[in-house]
Amino acid sequence: MTMLQSALTRRRVIAAGAGALAAGFAPRTAAALATVRQGYQTNLWGMPTYYLLHSGLLEKHGIAAEEFAVPSGNLTMQQMVARQVDLGTYAGPSFVLGNARGGLVAIAVIEHVGRSVRVMARKDLGLTKIEKLKGLKVANQTGSSVGDIFVGTIAPGAGLKKGDYQEIRMDVNNMVSAMAAKTVDAMVNVEPYNAIAEADGIATTIMDYSSVDPLPVLMAATPEFLAKSPDTAVAYLKAWLDAAGDFKNNPAKVADGIYAFYTSKGYNMAADTFRKALSTIEVNPEFPADLQTYMQKQAEILINEKKVSAPPDWSKALRPEFMQRAKAGT
């Protein structure tokens, strides 16, 4: 069994009609909507999706779901390229790679997460500037969007080229323990791991990504899923609009649900620490008018790094019509 195949952590298949009845809605007379295979990452970027899956909002809209959890979004992208998952979230660089490798399509921006990503150094080192990482061991999830931004933008901007620091390839969920053990000197990480490292006195912040990139997180879909199930895609985005209302109007409910996920996995994290981490995620499902401009810049960075040969065909890669229908209620 491959890592991607073993990433299925829990299966939820609920009949669309039964889900609608449970939520107090009349059963559909038309054909049932398709079951969605939802990928998500277990860092905080994926937790809005986790909340959606466990909130009952998909069932309210007649949708059944299977969930596939992995440590980071680039792994969800790989699952989608392999057609093991229909839908998943990740940042711009991973989307461009996914489009080049598997024709993946963006149907929305779900959240902005620039404040949730930090470059942190061990507290005992007392570092405050990126250039001070020269000659040090930096934990980085190679191939992830945040990893690519550090290597391609942040480090060069501070005068550091590859070889000036030692990049230690590591999943984000293993970085805090590596910092505590002093096997690495710094890390490029996401929430809630940054807040845990800070609260435990292990690391201090050099910078977060908000000054470099707002980091919109895209909801991507396979073209086959959209071709076969366009109405499901629209209903799915309607559920996301409902979920955004919970994040805005009932944040305590959202925080409690997501906090329970991390405590169930054995993370020792105070509730206040978690709420601080969650506050760095801005959930607002939309399809911004300037998304193509932003994504073109991401594609050009990857072209310069020779990771893709050309930008996507944006007329095929960016599909705003599903969100437009969701917001119009059609």
C-alpha cells in the first residue's frame, strides 16, 4: 500500500436523501448528488474543510462525503493528480503544479492563510532576521507551497541562496519535536504547530508570510468531477458559504470542534493557544476577480525554477461559474 492510498482516515457515506431529511429538508426528487471524495491537510489550513465535513452542512445540501487526510496540501494535490480524490485545498504553487501534472481546476478561494505561516528559530539562538539562517539547519516540507515560497522568494530576498543553509526535508507535524531536540535550528511551519512551539518556549518568530504573500488557499477539483457532477459542485460550494457563516458568527463552536480534532490526536495544547492559532486563518469562500493575476505570478516563479514549462491555460484552470451559481442560489 502506498502512502497516498493509506491516507484515507475515515469514511463517511451518507445517503443524500437521508442527510437532507435529518437536516429538516424535503428529499430531492431529482437524481441524488454525487458522493465527493474530499482531501484535506491536517495542519490548520485543512481545518475549515475538516469542520465542513463534520458540521452537517454537506448533508444539509444533500451531499455525501469520503474524507482523505494527509499532512500537507501538496500530498492532497498528488492524490488528485492520481484521481484518488475529487476535491482538495492548497495554495497557489501546488495548484500550478497540479494543473501541469493533472489538469486540476480551481473553483474557489476558501481562505487566506498568510499570517498562519512563520519562519521560526530555536529560542536559544535569539535570531530575528532571515539572513542569520546562513549555515544553519532549516526544516522545510520540500515541495509544499510554503516551502517553495521560502526557497524561491524569502531566502533569496534575504541574500540566501541554496547551499547557504542546510534544508532538512521534514513534514510540518514533525518539526516542533525536531526543534525541541535541537536536530534543526529553524523551521518553515504552519499553525497550529507554530503556536505550540511558541507557547512551549521552543521557538520564536523571525517573520510570518503575510508581508510576502496573503496565501489564498484554493479549492481545486478534478476536471472529470466537474464534468460529471456540476450540480454537486455548486451544492458543495453552497455548503461552504454556510460554513463561512459559522466561522464569522459562531467562532467558539468552530474552535471547539477543531480543537477536539487535535486533542484526539494527542497534541498537548491549551485551548487559548489553539484559538490564537485559529485566528490567523481568514475563511471567506469567494472567487476573486484578480485571482488570475496573482496565479500568473505564482506560475512565473515556478517557470523560473524550471518546475513547470508554461503557465496554465487560465480559461480552463480557473472556473468561477460554480461559485457564481452557488452565490446566486441556482
